[in-house]
Amino acid sequence: MKKLVEKKPDARNIGVNVKTPAETCNDKDCPFHGSLSVRGQIITGIVSSTKMHNTIRVKRELTSYVPKYERYEKRTSVYSAHCPPCIKANVGDKVRIAECRPLSKTISFVTIEKI
């Protein structure tokens, strides 16, 4: 009699409609291969720095209308996000980050997709 062996899936479902990474990693703070859950905001931006260990800086540009001057103003926001080893993001790449629990003093986002 043969035993049925259940195959463990490569990546778990994080509840967001994104492509799962092709590579696997052993990072405990990876939403796909670790135990980190995502919730809240999902932001799209461009990677501006990768100098920190497993962390990227994501820049997002916002335009808003100023009625008094009848013009648009451009503002930028910069977010620090954890980047798991299975998602290799470089400077200039467009990425999607999701809010998670605070991982450090400045990091409350995790990279979930490289677009």
C-alpha cells in the first residue's frame, strides 16, 4: 500500500493578486516563503536606492491640483521597504509594495512584486 505524500506548494497565497516569484528563499520576513502577512495600503513606485541590506527605498510621485493658482503641483514620497532575496529589485525598477507590521524603526512595507 502506497502512502499519499502531499507536496508543499512553493509559495503561499498572500491574498493580493500578484505574480509569485519564480525563486524560493529562506527569509522569515518574506510574504511568500515566510510568515509575514500583508495588510493595508498597496503602493506602486520606482526603486531609488538598494544600499541597505535586504531593504530598498521606493519613490512615489503624486500630482495634485491647487485651485487657488489653477495649477498642478508635484510631490514625492519615499518609503523604506523590505526586499526579500527571491525578488531581486534594482535601482530604476518599478515595484509594488504592501503594508505589513513594523519590521524596524523605518520599515513598515514589504516588496510583493517587480513590475
